[in-house]
Amino acid sequence: MAALVGTTAIAGCTQGINPTDTDRALIGAGVGATIASVSGENVVQGAAIGGAAGALCNDFRLCQ
């Protein structure tokens, strides 16, 4: 689960295109759902964690 959170936080970060929180949330949700599906975990939960991580990554200065 920790790997899922860490990976989606990083995946929600984009550089050079000045994304909004919504952009990062959508990217994070997509990556989180994909990782959860591949690893046999709950896809909805993966998307929720990824979306939250993507939306909040700049607030915690993980993607600047």
C-alpha cells in the first residue's frame, strides 16, 4: 500500500506544463487505478488514493 501511495504521488506531478490541482488529481487517479488493477488491489481505492496524492502533491512541495 505504501508503494501505491508513493508512486501515485509522484505520478500526479507534472513538470513544464503548469498543471492545475484537477489535472494532477486526474493523472494520479488514473495511475492509482492502473497500479491497483495490475497488482490485484481495489481499483476504486487506488484511484481515490492516487487522485488525492496527485491533487495534494504540490501542497506538500513534492512536485514543483
